[in-house]
Amino acid sequence: MKLLSIVVPCYNSQDYMEKCVESLVVGGDEVEILVVNDGSSDNTAAIADQLQERYPGIVRAIHQPNKGHGGAVNTGLENATGMYFKVVDSDDKVKASAFRTILDKLREYKDAEEKIDLLISNFVYDKEGQAHKKVMQYRSALPVNRMFTWDETKHFKKGQYILMHSVIYRTELLKECGMRLPEHCFYVDNIYVFQPMPGVKNMYYLDVNFYYYFIGRDDQSVNQDVMIRRLDQQAKVNRIMYDYFSDSVRDGRIEKKSHLFKYMYNYLEIITTITSVLAIISQDEEKIAIKDRLWEYLEQKDHELYLKLKRGPFGAAVHLPGKAGAAVVAAAYSIAREIFGFN
């Protein structure tokens, strides 16, 4: 068994995927890199095959019809043989020294009776043209360099959420929680860092800057104009997260007033705020209708949770009319930009 499986979803990634994979092969034979060519029409497939030939036993090229980012992650998970699982997007990279530190820690727990369910590390907003790179770190919210549970976590600041770039899961945990991302849908990384959380019984935080999250391409999914165009997909992800949270509270997987409840509720709140704010700033009737239908859905699904969201500071802000409402929405949007690194 490999120590770590890394899936690299690739769609028309010929210009940058090689640089990404080259940053990952420093992990050596303990790591398998699953390069999933998701129906690309450029030279991605050939580059994936070349990387497999260059790094036999480490890189594996997998070709499939286009299924979107979620479908590529699903394929990676289905083919993973590692004890732990990581997603690295094809335009991103990792820092070699931090990678070695992470592998040392995973190796330390490989044969332990109690294994790490979730390893968390820092990531860097690698924004094009920006000399100073913002680092997302968690040392104020999480114990450092030891195993801990949800009950030992502290207050997460706004903008300090655990994103896909931060996490390495135990592979079996993902399979046990039924992780299956929607195909042909953007923003599913929010589901990826949300759904498994009730199954996470212990965590380990390494305060190292491991993942470099590139921001700068005009066609990137977190580009503001792109997000507005794909608002229907953002709303779909929002509904899936709402359903999962509501159902998990109802059946007892998430206990009310627990640290886990608070964390997941706050994450759901910011996702709902992003959906709503993008609709409002678009000034497009069709997008505003998507927002309104989302809130109607929330009310019908779980009225108690709906009221909690609507009466909270962000929910109240996105329902304010006139100039006062617009001013608050602008403030909420600036927070959302900090969290997700919108262009």
C-alpha cells in the first residue's frame, strides 16, 4: 500500500500540468500521483502518458470522457491505493520541504493503532503579479503538532475555513462517508471539505506552507465574472451542503452546540452568503431569481435552519433593501474575496 495518493484532475491543462506533477514527484515511491485526463481536447493526454513513462510506479495516467472536476476526483478516489488521499489542481503546486514534513508525519502514524483522519496544513494564495503572497494558516484555531479532536478546536476567524488546499484525508474515511462529488459541476470542492467532517474523529495540524494555490487566469473558476455566469452551479452546491447539514443534525451525526456544528454552520453560512452576494452584484434578474429560489428551497427543507441563516448577520445583510443593503453586501463580498481569493 502506498502512503499517499494524490489525484491531479486535468482538463486542457497542457500549459501547466507538468510543473504541477514535477512538484509532487519529490514524494518518491511512497506517493502515487493519479493524473486524470478528463476528456481534454489539447495535448493533456499525451503529456499525462509521458509523465507516466518518466516516473514509472509513481505517476499513473488515467483517461476518461469529460465528467468535470468532481468526476475526476471521483475517479481518483476509485483508483487510489494510498492510505491517505489528496487533491492537487493541475495549475497549482506544492513546496518540497513542507511535502517531506507532511510525509514524515503520515509515515509516523501509518502503523499506529489510532491513525490520523484529517491532516491540515497551510496554503498560499499564489496570486499572479503579487509580490506578497497571503498565507492561510490555522494556528489561532487549531492545536499545533499534535493529534486533537473537534472539542479541542478554538474559534475560527471569518476567512479561516479549511479548504480543499488544506486537507489530506484518510482514504477509507472518504469511502466510508460515501464521498461522491457531482459531475459536470464547478465549486464541488466545498462539498469535498464539508461532507466528511462528521466522520473526522481526530485531526493533526502542521503549521507549514505546503500548497500554492494559483490565482490569475481569466477562465479560472474563482474569477468573479466566471462565478456569476456559473451561479446556478454555485447554488446547486449550496443546496447539497444545506441538505447534508440539515439531515446530519436531524439524525444525530452532528450534535447541536458542538464545535463541529459551529464550524460547519459557519462554513454553510459563508457559502450561502457568496451565492447571494454574487447574484446581487450581478444586477441580473435571472441571477437574482436563482438567489430567491435558493432561499425558498432552504425555507422548505429546514425552516429552523433557514431562520437561523436569515437572521444572522450575513443573511440579514443580503436581504436588506436600498443603499444600506448594497453597502452591507459590498462588505460581505470583501470578506468572501478574502476567503476564496476571487479575482
